[in-house]
Amino acid sequence: MPQLMTTINPDMIITTCGRELDLSNTELVIERANSLFSYNIHKLKTGEYIIAEKFYANPFNNRYILLNDEQIELLKNL
């Protein structure tokens, strides 16, 4: 019986609101990282943004938050 190979695309993510998106088709706006985690902001072609929080020690805690322009403007004023 042939062995099936499954390829996992690390650029495919699911946001906290349940949308599946491909980060390889985004513009990286901000990139920050240290030895514990990375914090990146990606801009989609739709004008929406993804905040990607990746934790190296526990990838189960990774979060991908989808925001629109209006929400980004609100964050700038905090």
C-alpha cells in the first residue's frame, strides 16, 4: 500500500474569526520578534490586516487576528 504524503503549508492560517487565509499573498507591514515570539502585521489585498502572534515554545497559542482599516485607525489612537 503506498504511503500518502501530506504537505502542510505554513502560510495558510485560520484567523480568530474563522477565516482561512494565505499569508504568502500579503504585504508584510511590521515585523517584530524576540527569542520567545514574533509579532507581525500583514496587509491583505482586500485592505484588511492580519496581526500574527506566533509563540515559538507553544505553537498552539499562535493567534491570527483579522482587522479592517477602521479598526486599525482606532488602534492608532489608543
